Amino acid sequence: MSLTVTIVEVDPIKGAIGYSMKVEAKIFKGIEYVQINELPQTQREVLTKTINPDLFIKLLVDGKIISGCLQYKDYSQWYQNHYLPTVDARQEESVAPSTLGIDANLALNKL
């Protein structure tokens, strides 16, 4: 039997800080893309600081220009190479197991 515990840092103002999932691609005329303003807040914050602005695209959808978009392949590459390592580093810094004072076998002692 194994026990998995996920600890998420919670900021009283911003709420939960930590891992957010990769978003699904939107498709328009065969172009897979994501809109930056529809990403989770933590992803938007990291993305705007770390991605090459030349990768942003604009799409003409139903006569409206949609700006602040990334091709999904660029978003996916950014997510794997920049976002996940950043989140992992933040979680490791914010929650060190030795500082929690939790007995690792606490849940197993009840069994």
C-alpha cells in the first residue's frame, strides 16, 4: 500500500499557488492555438516573463482580430521547458519535508 500526499502552498490573497494543468488547444482553420488571457493566472505570469514575444500571433476570427495567441506547439514546448521546472522549483523551496514536522508514517500508524 502506498500513500501519496500533495501539498499546495496557499497564499491568503492569491489563493492556491502551485501546479496548474496544461490547457487544451483551440483550433481555427487548422491552426492549433491558445489565448494567453485564458491561461491560469500562474501560467500567464510566468509565460509573459519567459517567452519570446515574437512567438505571439494574431488570428482573424469572424471579422475580429484575436491577439495574444500562441501556436499550441510553442505553448506546449514552453510548458514543458519553462513552466514545469519553475513550478517544481517553487514548490521545493516553499515546502521542505524536514521543516513540516510531520511523521512520514502518521497515516500508516492508523491502519
